[in-house]
Amino acid sequence: MFEAVLLTVITAATPLLIAAIGELVVERSGVLNLGVEGMMIMGAVVGFAAANMTGSGTLGILAAILAGIAMAALFGFLVLILVANQVATGLALTILGIGFSGLIGEAFIGVPGLKLPQLYIPGLSDIPFIGPVLFQQDAIVYISFLLVAIVAYTLFRTRLGLVLRAVGDNHGSAHALGYSVIRIRFLAVLFGGACAGLAGAYLSLAYTPQWVENMTAGRGWIALALVVFSSWLPLRVVVGAYLFGAVNVLNLHAQAVEFDIPSQFLSSLPYLATILVLVLISANRRLTLVNTPACLGKPFVPDR
Amino acid sequence: MRVELIKRKEQSRKMALLSPLIAIGLTALSAAIIFAISGHNPLLGLYKFFIEPLTQQWSLEATIDKATPLVLIACGLSVCYLSNNWNIGAEGQFIVGALFGSVLPIMFPDFETSATLPLMLVFGAVGGALWALIPAVLKTRFNTNEILTSLMLVYVASLILDYLVRGPWRDPGGYNFPESRLFSDAATLPDIFGGAMSLSTPITFLVAIILAIMLGKTMKGFEIRVMGESPRAGSFAGFSARRLTLFAFALAGALAGLAGTMEVSGALNQLLPTISPGYGFTAIIVAFLGRLNPIGIIVAGFVLALSYIGGEAVQSSLGVSNKIASVIQGLLLFYVLACDTLILYKIRIVSRRASSGEVSHV
């Protein structure tokens, strides 16, 4: 029983974790992309469609990542090249993504999907309890752990990470030092798109292997909240994502046990929890001000 | 090739008027491409989508019906966006307003007086305002990001609506369908001009005019614009950012709630599990296309409403999915935001070979 609960926590947490770690990198570079939900849903539909047509889960995942990148490129062009308002453009990306995914996905409603296989890590997967929970997952779950490790290391232990954070904290100085602020931000935005696309693929290829319209159900927005929750630190994103995974599972199991609580109330728990967490974090000024990228959301036009 | 932006000395008035038109043109071009890709004659598609609904009386009336809630919600949102308050939860405020407005006709169906309808409208506005004040208070009190909280409340609001119409508010004589009882005549918003339009349309028109005067001619309007463009200058003038946040959210919520009540009272006549085809989100596009100006918003609301009707038209006549409407709406917002760059900047395309010689100005 406990094993089963942990397994569902991991499946619920993985898409949030991947999308949030991508957005964390974007925000560390000083860009606020509110279009995570739109990139994620495009990843979900394109991933499902590609896997369905080619019969290959790997190709599905790749296609989803490309879809996320394409959406992010659109956002990057408007926000970084044309200096459009970041908040409004992010919203536009979400609205467009939801619309486009509905149009593309119409042919795939009710079509049986393809579920990513579980990969058994030899040796480790035989360990009792830990084995089935941690080492008998699908590829995307392993990738999510890998992503966190790579992002955490790159941000704080490499030159690239230092430059990225410099661009996010003070784009004027970074520009004066000769770094191309726009190019670095564009790459960060594309990375965020790739992550969001991958997170979408997880939803339609592993979480519920089918296409349902609006299947992201606000997860992109929750991922954005997780970045705030983490106060822009990668390891805290893991904590946040798994906490939310747990809330989600609480909801599922409570519905199965049939407590005398309306199901709609349980379904609203993740959203209410998000609000609560945001309030608790933002009320603590010290925590938020230390790590918030100082140039977050501010436009940059290089003067030549 | 490189794109360079050169800041204009002042905002270009010509471009401020032209940019929404360019955006609409580009959207139509994109729509034609989508029609062509899905194997239809692009010109016929464009005609069916954008022109034909304007040629028949019934579709023109349907367009005005759809434009009404969009304009009303977008008017409120424009006050939020002008003052830098990012309320994106109008959809939730619309729903909660509709719920508050439905309290009288559903829980007290025998209360049928001439005061019923005005009371419902007041309830609706209050409900929407209260719902909108949640993210506003969290922002002013705890510094919580209003974008995320206002959006999360949309999901909560639609779950509350779902619970009520399937639970306590389900019509006792309705064969277990998830819908409320029908509103009595006293609780129904009347049609005017011989049924050509609902009373909600002139009410919305009036609100837009009042708002245009408020924004353009009064101190409050000045305060809103100053605080949006330069909060520091505003605070020297003695304006309070906190009070303005509460005001902007409450106003936007009240108008969205009013729109919600008028929609259930005038168009649906009962509560259903879904009462809006995303008006609260489409209104964001309307607000930007209308350049955050109530008069512009009236025009923009009509354009966006046309996209709903056009979507249904191409579905029934050409067999194109009506999902194309939401794609076109999304593209339109993109183009609007991209074209707005032209107001503040000159765009210069520099070719890589000769960065000083061959330049073309736009």
C-alpha cells in the first residue's frame, strides 16, 4: 500500500518537477515566461500524436521537446527581440497553446495511447521496497532526476551558470562586460520550452497515456508557483514538486475511500494549496528577496 | 541579418491606431494559411469566417450577444492592466458573480418582484468583486504574486459551480440533469428592440462610456495611468499603490461578476456546469486589442465575438473544426503584442554584410 502511494506521488510530481526546473532556468536569466501551460499542452499533444503515428515512445518524447522549443522560440522572439510585454506575451502563449492543441488533438480523442515502458535498472531494481519505487520507473522519471542534478550543478558550479545568473541579476553590467544578454536569455527560454514540452509528453505518454483536451489542467501554472516556492533554488523545486504530488495523491485516495467530502472540494486542493504556499513564501520577505533575480521580467534593449 | 530597435522620441500616434489593424490583417493572413493547410479554399474560409456573419441579421445579433460580456469584462481588466495589476482570473470572477446573482432565483424562486432583477445584478457585481479582492488583498497584505493567485481561483470557482449544479442547487424536478431550475420571468433579463438584443448590451455600452470618461477626464483616471507608468512618481503625488490595487481588482471583479449574472439571467436562464466559453480569458485579448481604452475595447470585443461566430460558421459550412476560433484568438493576441513594438520603437533590419550601408526602415 505504502509502496503504491509513493509510486503515485512520483508520477504526479514528475511533470511538475520537469516544467518547474526549466522555468527556474528561464527566470534565473531574468525572463518571466508565463506560457508554461501552453508549451506543456503542446508537448502533450504533439508527443502523443508522434508516438501514436510512429509507434515509438522515444520519437514521441523528441517531438514533444521540439514542440516546446518551437513555442518558446515564438515567445523569445516577441519578448527578447521585439521587447513585448512579458506577462502579456506569456498569457498569449498559453491561450495559443491551448487553442492549437485542441485543434491538433481533435483527431486523437479516444485513440488508445502508447505507454512508456518501465526501465529496470539492473541490480538496483531488486532491492526490496527501494527498488520498485526508485529503480523501476520510465525513462522520463530518471531524466527528471538527472535534469535537477545538471541544473543545480551548472547554475552554481560552472562559469555558464555564473554568466546566466549575472544576466538575470544585472543585465546592464553583463552587457557592459561583453556578454550577449539577448542570446543567453534566448537559450534559457528555449531550454525552458524543451522542459515544458517534455513535461507535457510525460502527461500524455506516462501519466494518463491518452489525449484529453486541456489535460494539463493548470499544471503549468502550478510549476510557475513552484519556482517561487523554491525561491529559485533547484533542490527546493524537488521538495515542492513532491509535496504537490503528495497533495494530488491524497486527493485520489480520499476519493477512492469515499469520505463524505464533495469530490470537487478535493479536486480544488492543489489550487488552494498553491495559493497557500505562495502566501506563506511571499510573506517571508527575507526568503524571497535574497534569491529573486533582480532583473526578473524587466525588458532589455541594448544601446549600441 | 539583425533586427535593431531604435527608441522613438515619443509614442507614435499613427502606429497606435495602425498597430491593431496590422495585427488583424496578419491574423487573417495566418487564418488563410491554416485553411489552406487543412485543404480548404482560403478565400472562401476567410469569407465564411469574417464576412458572412456580418451579412445576416441573426448572426449579427449573435455576434453582439457574444461581444457584450467580452466588452464588459475587458473594460474592468483594462483598469487593472493600466495600473500594472495583472488580474488574469476574470473567468473565475465571472463565474462567482453568476453564482451570487443566482442566489435569489434559485434559493428564493417565489421572490418575484420588480426589485428581483436589480438585486440580482447588485449581488452579481458584489460576488465578482469579493472574489477579485482575494488576490488583491493577498498582494497588498503579503506581497503575493497576483497573476498566479487570480488564475488558481478560476479553477476553484469552476469547481464550486460544478459542485452546486450537481449538488444542492440541482433542479429538483430536472430528472437528475446537472442543471439548476429555470429562472422565473422576474429574474430574467428582458430583451429590447423587439428581441433584437438583450438589455445587457446597452448596460455594457453605458459602462464603457462612463469608464472612458473616468479614465480620460477625472483625477482617478490620471492616478491609474500615472501609477501604471511610474509608480515612483505616483507615490510622490500622494497616490497609494495599495489602495489602487484594491480598487482596480474590485472594479474588474464587479464588472466580470455583472457580466456573469447577465449571462445566466439573460442568455442561459439557469446555471449549468459550464456557463462560459472562456469569456474571461478572451476578454484579456479584447483588452489588449482595444489598446486598454474602453472605446477601443467596444470595437475589439466585436472582432473577438466575430471569431466565435465565425468558428461555428466554418464548422457547419466547411467542416473545419470550430477549435480554429481559439487558435485565431491566440494568434491575434500575439500579433497585437508584436505590433505594439512599432509604437515605441522604430525597427531597423541590418543586413550582416553592410551594417552601415544597406538599412531598411520600417
